Amino acid sequence: MTTQREIADQLGLPIHPPKVELFDLGPRTNTDSKQHVRAVDEYRVEPFGLYMARPLVDHPRASYVESWLLPSLGIRVTDWWWHPGQERDQDFYLDIATIEPGAARWRSLDLYLDIVVVTGSHADVLDIDEFLTALRASLLDDTTAQQAMTTTHITLDGLARHDYDLSGWLAEKDIELSWRPR
């Protein structure tokens, strides 16, 4: 039987299983996708999702991360605080994900596809190669892959209809995200 790694090598593409993150509200920790447990400055639960804010430790490009997990939309919205000189041409980074809310712990499963949003200008889909490699290597089943593609298309459509204004699209869904002042 051919292994997932062998399939990836044959395709000439990198492969990794879907990234899992845990958000533990009681101890205010975030177990990141590399399974490092990180201290969280703030969690906030709203009817539409979970907000998290925490510093990034030893990250070469960013110092802080704020994210909203929005289970009903299947997206995680992130705003990075970049180190001087490391800024990127993006306002928000959206991960397509399966998000499981819980009373004490939330869990997200990253579905490879990401969207970078530049407010008022455009949105770009990233990591299509990773998504296809994972699908070919059976790291995603057909149903989950279809869910990821559908979520990506719905999100892009909503953003485009609101001139790439994430807040405008979310307001249509009665979702208002708030962020820390800088």
C-alpha cells in the first residue's frame, strides 16, 4: 500500500495532515498547530464565535495575533501584528476550517485553503496546491473537501459583493468583529 508521504513525493509537493488547534478557555491557552501550548491574553465568546488574542513567541515576521473563529461560516479570521519592515499587503487572513465550539474548549481543523483580503481591493485564495495534495493523499475525504471548496466560494462571493469589505459582508450576517487598538 502506498503511504501518504510516498504519494506526496511522487507528486513533488509537500504534505502534512490537516492542522488542529485547541482553544482552552479556562486556563486561557491555545495549543497551536505544532502542538505548542501558548498563553492567551484574551478569549471572548460571542453568539457567533470565539475571539482570541495572544503574543507570538519567536516569530520572525509577527509579534501578535488576533483571531475570530466563526463556526457557522467555516472560517477563522486573523489579523496579524507585523514586526516593522515585515508588513504584508493584507488586512485579514481567512483560514477555511471546521470549527467545533465547546463550553470549555474549542477545536479547529484547518482545511488547507486560505483567503487573503485587501479591503476595498481584492481577495486571493492561497494554498490550492496543499489542498489538492491532501485530497490526493486521502488526508481529506470527498465530503470535507467539497465543504472546503463551497466555503471558499461562498466567502469569496460575499466579499466580492461587498467590495472586499469583510466587515460589510459579516454585518449582513449579524456578525460584528472587534479588535484590540494598536
